[in-house]
Amino acid sequence: MSRDTEPASSAPVSTAISAIAHPIVTVPLGLFLLGLEAAGPRWGLISLAGGALPPVIIVLILRLIGVFGSIRIPSLTQRFRLLAATTIIEASAAGAYAVLGAPQSLVVAQLAGTLSIVALAATTTATRISLHVATLTTLLPCLVYVGGPIWALGAITIPAVAVARVKCHAHTAHQVILATFIPPAITVTAILLCRVIAE
């Protein structure tokens, strides 16, 4: 099988979960909710437009013109470059939010998520960590920070997505385990450090 070929799956439920939990879906939804919880609909839309849509549009365009052989982006090199570009986009968004007068909680959450992407890029140099799972485990701590503990209930989606990615033969167990623990560790640490610095 080619590295750029989507693996066949005999698990339709896992395939459906994977499709619903694809970063192209969860990143826009998550960043809209982040802005919404931090400061209402206006900032929800700004967060969607500034943080979510640029990397999603980049992925879709590169897939359409054939640079990416699959929406999964199997190549480690391509994944690293995408994550590096996304880091620049998200850091720029955090800076823009601060200049535009966004609530501190949104700026902090945006910065924390950006640092998680840096960690994902570093990990991607060695293994194809699951971005489906990593997106959830980055966004959920940010949503808990800006929106309260009710968002911790979203953690129930993590094992379902992790198992689905393995059952679809898209990732190994260790790749989803790394995605389960590295992003939230970085995100929570960054949020705590930012709060200490801001005090």
C-alpha cells in the first residue's frame, strides 16, 4: 500500500467516528466554541476566522491540487511542515487577539494551544501521532479554562476516537496514547504558567 493511500477499514462505526472527529471538523468547531465561551458570538467568529479557517483551507487546497495524496497526510515531512505553518498562524492569531482587545482567557488559551502544536510538530519528526486525538486533547483543556468544568465532560469522546483510529488501521496504539497525553500536558502547563505570569 502506498504511504499516501487511505487504509481500508472493515469497521464502519470507527470510520464514521473518525470522519466526525477529523481535525477539519473539530478545529473550526472547537475554536468557535473557545471564542464563544470566552467572550460571546463575536469572538467566536473571530476565533473561527483567525485560528481555524486558515489551516483548514490550506489542507483542503493542498489536497485538491494533489500535494497531499490523502486528507490524512500520511507523510511525516508533510505533517511537520503543516504543523510548523499552523504554529505560525496560531501564534499570529494570539498576537492579533491581544491587540484587538480579546479577553485574557482567550489569548492565554490560544497561546497554550499553539504550544501544544509545537509539541505535536516535534513528536511528528519521530512518529505519525494521531491529530484526531491530539486536536481533542488540546481543545478540551482550553475549553475547560475559558468555559468551566462542564467542558471536561467532552473527555468521554477521547477514548472513542482513539479506539476508532486504531480500529481503522490509521494509527498504532502508541500513536494514539502519545496524542492522548502530550497535548493536554503541554496545554495545561502553558495555561498555568500564563496565569502565574499574568498575576
